[in-house]
Amino acid sequence: MTSRDVDLRVNIGSLELRSCVLPASGTFGSGREYADLVDLARIGTVVTKGVSLDPWPGNPQPRIVETASGMLNSIGLQNPGVEAFCATDLPWLVERGLTVIVNVSGHSVDEYVAVARRLDREEGVKALELNISCPNVDAGGMQFGTSCEAASAVTASVREVTSKPLIVKLSPNVGDIASIAQAVEAAGADAVSLINTLLGMAIDVETQRPVLARRVGGLSGPAIKPVALRMVWEVYEAVSVPVIGMGGIATSHDAIEFMLAGAAAVAVGTQNFVDPAAMTRILDGIEAYCAQHRIASVADVVGAAHRACGSRA
């Protein structure tokens, strides 16, 4: 068996994806920023940066700082708004035959609903990722993702206005992520993605002030991988909908761990800044792993560690 024999396609609910590796929202712009560096056709899917109802300017500078084995960001979901996205970025993506998943952001339930309703009219948008986990905005984002009640309410409201597959992106800044996953599943989510960034900060010892203008930001990168892997494992055992795993994935070995833990697909984020070719390199490694172990379809890897432990059939 060779790498070419491996089927990399996966299903996220009713949505079939060309490959099991995706860009994580907020790390890949809307795709065109990487077009000269990455074989987008091989990846097949673009998960866009957060799209809001109206333009958001983002947070003041400084808003990025490197940390040991990762980075803190406080970008604040800067974007030009849903109408600009539909007029400019979406046509570019559709022309290239890419599967488009739009990350939906809002300050209120009404804003989430308005963005989802607008995107539901666009045939080129194949799925929505509901961002209820961003720690870098003062209203919206993580405030909806840290309680079962709030997460369920916003998911149910968006579910009412769209027929597209609905993925809900979960926050790690909670005590019991499995319960929140169950709540959004019950409210109509077709899949969940996790994890978003962990809340953290850095202080400049010379100025004796926080480095980020907003003081706190979201920690991402290899440092958070063990936490993310544990949470994907827990959520896979708690829900029946597909799980998209992310958090510190830098190599094919990392990606395979997430799939063994239950991720039907994996998203690469911070590593895209280090190595723009990371996703294609990771796909190559997954293909080689499957060929070596005589696994015809990457979907057969999903949840295998649970089956090995006898914890889920």
C-alpha cells in the first residue's frame, strides 16, 4: 500500500471535506493571504477569520507576543464585516473551488443570528463555525461559551435561521467542556471544534507593565497541545456529533494523536505563522502513517485510541 492509496476525505455531518486537515480560524485570513505559499487545492477547505455583522477594528497595539512554545494574541477579531466578506473574499474562494467554512462572530445573540442569516443566502458558504470562545473581545465571544445555558441559547438561535451545517467552536476556559459540548449538540450543532485559545498574559519586567495593550490574550501553539488533546478525548466520549480538534498541532504526529483521540478532522493554527507549508506537510505525514499501517481511509483512525481502551465502540 502506498500513500496515494489513502483516502483523506472526511465527513463533518453532511459536509464532505477533501482532506482531514484544515486551517484554524484567525490564522489563515480568508485564504488569499496564503495563496502564493500553500497548495490550497490540496487542503480543499478554508475556515475563514471571524466575520461579524459590522466592521470590527480589533484591539489596540501591541496585541501579539511570543511565549515559550507558543504565542499570545489579542487581535480582537478584526474584520471588515459580513457584507465586505460576501462581496470580496467569498467570490475569490468560490472561484478556486474551495469548501468555505465561515467563522461567525458577534457581540450579542442578535448579531450572531444576523450574520448567520446573511450567510445562509450564499451558496458558496458550505458551513458555519459559531465562535463562542474568543477571549479577546469585551462583549460576545467567550461570554457565550463558558456556560451551558448561554452556549445552548446562541446555538439554538442560529440554528433557527440557517440550514447549513453548524459547527460550534468551544472554549477551554471552562471547568467541564464536555457538558458544554453536550449542550450545543442538544441545541442543534452538527459538529464541535476545540479548543480555542487559553486565557493568559505576559509582563515586561523592565517597564513592569503587561505586554499586551488589553493586558490578557489567548495562548496558542505547542504549549497548549496536551490540554487540547485531553479535551478532545473528553468531548468525543460525551457527544455523537463529529469533533474537529485543534490546539498546538505542529506535526503529522500531533495531528494523528488528535484523530486517535476522536477528532474527525484537525485544524492547524499558530504553526501556519512558523511554516506556511505546515498543513501540506502534515497531510503528507498522515498519508505516510496510514500507508505504513495499511489503513485505507483516514476516517478509520478516528477514535482508535478509545477503542483500544474499550471506552467507546
